[in-house]
Amino acid sequence: MKNVKIKSEGINHVAIDLGLIDQLMDYSYMHPKRHQEVKGKVFVGEILKSTSAEISFTVIPPKTEMPFMHQHKNHEEIYIFLKGSGQFQVDDSIFDVSEGSIIRISPNGKRIYRNNSDNPLIFLCVQNQAGSLNSFNVEDGFLAEGEILWKK
């Protein structure tokens, strides 16, 4: 299976390259609790040395569904659909998803998804500690001191 490539790493950053979105199926993940290989899934938070978020990319092949509902203890999840179409269920609500759909689910929300189409369904999922966001938009940003232009 494919390994994530680190492009650049320094004191304040890690940059990676997953490759083409249509080749995400080349990755796999060994589920630690189900002891099953999940093809088309890659988690990148640990590789990025993230201290505040976990991010995963997932490819659901045509006519395939997640085999179990799940919840989280502390993390809310944001699903961002990049390609394809399918369905999502949160608690008792079932709704269609497609490229451009975005869903936020609280930790207690019971969730499951399926690809009921003839094409791959591709999404990324961002997990964060529920209640940890202090501000929205650019409120946390500020101009860096010193040189603020591109290095030449």
C-alpha cells in the first residue's frame, strides 16, 4: 500500500503529499478495534504532528456502505464531500450527500454512510475536540512581525 510523502518539515510545519485524489484507493488503514484492513482510507493528523485535529480521507467504492454506526467520546466531525454521491445517516435522519456537501456531527450523533451510486464517493473528515473553538473566521490571525513578503 501507498505511504504518505513528507514534502517539507520544520519547527512550525509539516507538509505532505497524498497524490491525486483519484488514487486515494491506493492507501489503506488497519482498524485497531475491528482488526480489518480498510482500503481507500488514510489518516494524516499524526503524520502532520497535529495537536488539535485528526483528518482522514476516505474512498467508498460503488454500492458499498460502512459496516457499523459509530459515535465519538469527545470529537465532533466535519465531513466534506469531494466527489461522488451517496447517503448519510445521523441518528434517525437519512439524507443524500454529493460533491460540495458538508456535515458537522456532534460527538453523541450516531452516524453511518453509504455509497449507493455507480461511482466512488470521496470525502475528507476533520475531527476536533468539541467546544474547543475560541473564534470564527480570521479573529485568531494577526500579521507576523518582520518580513512579510515571499523569500526571494
